[in-house]
Amino acid sequence: MTTQQTAHQTTTDPAHGEQPATPVNVEQAVHAIADRARTASRVIARANRAHKDKALEAIGEALVANQETILRANREDLETGRTNGTSSALLDRLSLSEDRIAGLAAALENLAGLPDPVGTIERGQTLPNGVRLRQVHVPLGVVAAIYEARPNVTVDIAGLALKSGNAVILRGGSAAARTNAALLGIIRDALDRTGLPADAVQTVDEFGREGANILMKARGRVDVLIPRGGHDLIQTVVTNAAVPVIETGEGNVHIYLDESADEDMAVDILLNAKTQRPSVCNTVETLLVHRDAKAAPAVLEALAGAGVRIHADSRIQAILPDGVSADTADDGDWAREYMDLDIAVAMVDSVDEALEHIRTWSTGHTEAIITNNLARSEQFIAGVDSAAVIVNASTRFTDGGELGLGAEVGISTQKMHARGPMGLRELTTTKWIIQGDGQIRR
């Protein structure tokens, strides 16, 4: 379907049921959504912190109060996913529970407690001629997000956008269509009840991929587009978008096990980084083991005992503990973001070799080292060029909530104003305020 073609939309009359499909010009419909978002963004940009925080708290309370509605919709999406053969990793991302809904509400409450980034001063000075300068943070305007099978992202992005003074347009994908529709209805009702425009949070889900394609090209109507998902989705957006894109990256995450690593620490970190929630982007996918790492057998045994499937090179195959088996790894394993209970393992002779492997295969997300050698940790920090570098802790900490940002829109792997977990500050830009008393340029 081209942008000039029409889609068909059914309407439902409470008295007569489903009515015949009526044609809808998708381009006009998406542009109308963006124009309403622009109008709403001007209201949100002027809202004070107390008003925005009240709305965030109202949304959180409404999510908990309406959790049965949300869970019912989510069960339907999960059933459809199972019928369609959706992977266990994607089903885990798609799944909501009472605890996860409570977590979403808690994240919104936490957001409400964070400082408002709008209006904060980045820098300022008075020039010799008396002109006063301030560079202040202001909202981006209309933010669009395209993501897949992640209903939690619907709430996270809506909350972050509102707190940072932006309007947001969401495209959440067909896998979570019912869940996202339930969440959007609750969010919009809460905004309306608290006196903020419901059009500050909208979706183009009803228009499918055609709607997403038009959103990508709505330059002048959308200020920035953030894709969040797997390789194919991100590359499709980056390749086809006319709107400025902040690229959130895949998580081919590495941990380097140094020869000095403590065994108990290494086992704890690897189990947490691989098994706590394997379907997310900050899960470790590749383990690099120094040839003299005494902790290696215990780590490999612990991973296998936790049900992790090991893909190992020949040198690791040679040191596998009794009872532990592994598949033979190849280049496809070094490049793969498994997002499941799989891990690629290679042996290296030095930290320099580990860094070279990371430079070759990393997606620039997160890399970690486990070591008791301070000089080695400093060498690793200096040598890694990724959004996050971790020493002696789980890679699961590369997360907006864990880093005190309240939540995240995504984890940027670009070298722009936003790198790593994108919280409130990353959803603002700046403008210069120049105040004088009649000065002119000489």
C-alpha cells in the first residue's frame, strides 16, 4: 500500500454491532494524529512540574485499578502469540502480570519524584559587553516510538515523554495490540481527568505497517523517532526514516572473565547476567575467558546447571567440566543476540585479545569485566567503546530504572547527545536565551 492508498476501518455502533468498513486515507489519518500531538505538545511543554507529576501518579493508580482489564487483553495477545509460534523470549517480553503492572505503577511514581529537566540551565555567562547568556533544557516536542511486543514500553515512554514535556506517538506492533490498546485507553483517560490533553499520548497501531511507514517519513510533524526492538526493526527504521532517529541498539553484550576473578563473584554475576531475564537487551550473550581464569570451570558448570546452552570454541571445549556439554561456536554465535538461555564462550590469551574480540563483534551496548586487578579494570574501561562499561557487576544494571533515571525510552548506542539508557534529560534539547540592554554587534 502506498501513502496515497486507503485502508479500511470498521466502525461499531452499540445498537447495531459491527458496521461495513469505511475507507480511511492512512497518510491523512497519521498526519492528523501528528498535528494533534503537536498541539498537545505545546500544552505539555508549559505544564508545571506539579501538574505533570499529578498526571503520572494518576496513570499509575489507574493501571493498578484496571489491572484485570489489562491482564485480560494481555492473555488474548499471549494466546495469539502462542498460536502463531512466537518464541518464548518474545512471549516473555509480551507478558504482563500483577507484579509487572505494580512495577510499572511504581516506576511512574518514581518518575514523579524526579526533578523536572525542563528549564534547567546547562550553562550560562555574562559577556564582557553585558549580554547575559543561558542555555536551558526544553522539550523535544513530538516524539515517536516504534517498538515490538513490549507493552511495558508503552507505559515507560508515555511517562517519560510527559514528565519531560513532550507529546508521544506510539507504534507498538501487532503482537501486543490488545494490551497496548488497553494501556493507551487508561493513560488517555487519566490525562483527561487531570486536565492535560489526552492527545499527548496517541498511537498509530490501527494503521499497521503502513501507519508506521508514514510516521517514519512525517518530517516536520515528528521531531524525533526512537526505534526499540530487534535488529530488523531498528535497521528498517534507520534505513527508511526521514525523521531524525535516535538509534537504540541491539545488545550483543560481553563479559570478560579475567584470570584474577573471584570464583563466587564470577558465578553470581554470570548467572544473574544470563538467567535473570534472558529476553532483554542487557543480558550477557558472550563470555570471554582468560586462559588462566581459575573461576572458569565453576562458571561453566553453574551456567549449564541453570539450563544455559553453551556455544564454545575449541579451547573452551577442552576445559569443560565433567557432565557439561557444549555446541561448537562459529562466527554466527559471536554476532548473535540470543535473547534466550544461550551463551557463546571463547578463550582469550589477554585483555587485549578480549578487547579486540569485543571491537569486532560488539553492538556498542554494554561490556563488563570481572577482575581483582585494578590496572586490568582500568585497561578494560579505557579500551571499550560502548555505551556502558561495567566492572565487577551484572550487565543487567544497564537500565534506566537501575541507574536512577526512573525508566528509559531505550538504550542508545549512538555517539550523540543521548548515549546509554535514555531518561528524562535525554528527551530534551536546549535553546539559548540571550538577554541584553540594547547592545549591538560591532
